[in-house]
Amino acid sequence: MTLSITILGCGSSSGVPTVGNNWGKCNPKNKKNYRLRSSILVEHKNTVILVDATPDLRQQLINAKVKKIDGVLITHSHADHIHGVDDFRFLNVVMNKYINLYTNTETLEQIKKKFGYIFDKLHPNANGFFYKPCLSPFIIEGKFNINELSIEPFDQDHGFGKTLGFRINNFAYSSDVVELSEEAFKKLNNLDLWIVDCLRVRPHKTHAHLEKTLKWIDRVKPKKAVITHMNNETDYDEISKLLPNNCFAAYDGMKIKI
Ligand SMILES: [Zn+2]
Ligand SMILES: [Zn+2]
């Protein structure tokens, strides 16, 4: 099974640069420091899975030339992971159908609270006109399938809340995480690729920092690790110098085949 993973964005909640054109410690001349909010696309044959709906979703779908998805997985309800939901409307138009959304009860409740209009019934006179995003929600309770792909969720500690990590075959995605339980580590054995949170070098209350992420990578021992969700303190070239052989910093548009 060959999976293709595309980094649609690898930035923190603010993206890089932040509003005000603040590049922090990042070199503005390096295109790899220009980061949209964190999201990925996972593809296998004709199956396309999106993880998260960032406020940059429109730009990300255009950049990756996405014309359809078979499902969107939502890790948690922070603004940088769901506030792009309105852009699904235009994907509905292109696909001419509803989009399946997979998340846990807590996150779905938050999406319903923040974007209640999405779940209103289409007006009977709409006649297939998608004047709002149309999503069919599915609650994740354990392993589930999207077409031929089996997806294994696991809980992650995000400081003041929880997030979902996802394993698909020998690939796992762990965005927005500050601690991992023993149960989560069990889901992370034998990985070909692990994409994992690493906000910056200094510790943070809700995100892993470099030392912690590298400790995890040393324990999990994936064949390849890619760090993501980086903020403007994290310059691509500078952080790359601090990474071991099998570990790389993400950049928007990065494609990895496993
Ligand atoms: Zn985030
Ligand atoms: Zn978050």
C-alpha cells in the first residue's frame, strides 16, 4: 500500500508570518518559512482524506488542486483546525454531494455550536444548490474505514483539552499534543512515517517543544519523522540543524510517499 501525504500547512495557530508581517526568528527570504495553518492530505489510489479545516482551507485546496475528498477528519475544535469549514461549500459544488466529516462527540458539539447553520436542512427549493457547507457527521468511537483505508484514532493530551491522533496503515499524525499516554504510544509502533507536533525550541503549555518531540521520536522510532505546527520562533534552516538523521522539518507543499 503506497500512501501519499501532502503537508497543506505546518504553521501554528497564527501561521507564519503572523499578522503584522511578524516573522519572529524566521528568515523571510526562505519560502519554507511561509506557513499556513496545520493540515494534511492523505491519498491512496482514488481515496483522498483531509485532516482538519483550517482558516486557510481555500488556499490549501487550491494549492493542492483538490477536487474531491472522501472524508475530513477533525483533530479538535481549536479555531486553527475548524474555522475554514465554510470553504467546504465550494467543494460541495465541485463534488455535487455532501462531505463526510469524522470526529469525536465533543468536537462535533463545538462545531455545531460555532457553525450551527452548517447543520440546518437545505431549503426544499434549493434543488442541489449548495448555499451553505453540507457535511454528514460521523462520530468516531474506534477504528473506522473510509473506502479501503482503515483509520485508527487515539487520544492525545493538548494541555487544556484533548485532541485526536490518527493512524492510517504505517503512518500516524499527531498534531497539537503536549503529552502522550502509554495507550497512545501503543498505537505508534512500527511506523514508516510519523508527523508530530513541535511548536518551537522552548517549552509550551499545550504543545510539544523540540526536546520533548525528539524524546518521543527516539522512543517511537519511526522510519521517518516530520515535525509540524511550527511558530515564528522556529526557522526552517535553524531547526533542521538540530534534527537527527531520520527527522525533517515540514514545509507547506511537502509530499511524502510511504
Ligand atoms: Zn493548532
Ligand atoms: Zn490546538
